[in-house]
Amino acid sequence: NAGVTQTPKFRVLKTGQSMTLLCAQDMNHEYMYWYRQDPGMGLRLIHYSVGEGTTAKGEVPDGYNVSRLKKQNFLLGLESAAPSQTSVYFCASSYDRSWENIQYFGAGTRLSVL
Amino acid sequence: DAKTTQPNSMESNEEEPVHLPCNHSTISGTDYIHWYRQLPSQGPEYVIHGLTSNVNNRMASLAIAEDRKSSTLILHRATLRDAAVYYCILRVNTGFQKLVFGTGTRLLVSP
């Protein structure tokens, strides 16, 4: 019963390097989300997807790109990492219904950009 | 986005009930009240949600004021594992429904 799986769990990058964070869900959910959480703050939405092949911007999309080529996977890319992107990144998924939108979260990816 | 106000932190003793308050004075008639919690070094997890009536599940109870301007998450018997940050979130029921996290209430549970 995996739920939402994020890889990698930890990563250290140098400024200017690129990387891709992978999120996979096995619940056949339509909606997927990427959040970031900085120390002492709540989660902020980076990008989201309402279905395979679709993506949309959230609150803090600058410096990130996403892709949803398969329904079960949602990728978050950093093309040129900056120290301001040091954060913990969480992926979530949900089966959106008109009265219920429970989001299921992964365990997070802790990213440090030096 | 609809706003919620929660105390920064609360303390409890193990096996005692805990009442976590949330104010949401600008709530509209179709906004759902959701609670999530985040255990240390983990992602948030869903706790409970409601619209108007009080709700119970295996994790907690949600008491919603009659005017819906406030709600209270009730943990009937706190355990050490309940130590977490608890987020009260209004899920706006129009168009794309996103969760907007505030800073939550950090619950400390003492043995």
C-alpha cells in the first residue's frame, strides 16, 4: 500500500545545477500537486495538475517546471537551482470530487542548494 | 483565499483530551473546514473535515460553531504520537479546490 512515493528523499545541489524530483502515486488519482515548505511556514503550492497531460501554476511557480506525461507520475524540475530553492518539497494527490478533496502526501524531499 | 487563525502552540498531557481551536470569521456558506496534521519529518496527513454538522472519525472529532465562524478539533485522548502541527484549512468549494496552509498549531504532548 505505497500511496504517494517521492524520490529522492535527500539531495544537495550546487547553484546552477539542475535536477528532477519524481512523484508517483498508485491510487489512480486525477489531481496531483507539488508544494514547498520552508522553516516555520506552512506549505505553499508550486504547480498542480488536474489530469494526465495538464499542468497549472500555483502560488510560487517561478524557477520550477513540471510535467505529467503519465497519470501516476508528476515530475518537478529545477533547471538552474538557486539557494532560495532550499526547502522541503512535498507531492500530493487527490481524487477530486465536488464535495471531497482529501489530499494524500508523500514523505517529502529535502533539498539543499549551496 | 479564505483565512483561518490558530494559536501558534498548545500543550497537553498524555491521555488527556485536547481541544484545538480555529477561527474563520470570513467563511462562506459553501466552504468546507478541513484539518490536516504534520508529524515531525513527515508530509501532512488528513484528519477530518466538515461543513456544518459536527463530525467524528477514528482519529478525532470536529465541532463546528452554529455560525460557522469557528471550529474545534478534538483529540479525545492525546498520545505522544499526536504531537504534530495541526492545520485548519478552508477548502473553497468553487472551481479548482486547493488547500491553503497557514502556519498551524504545534501540539506538544507530555508523558
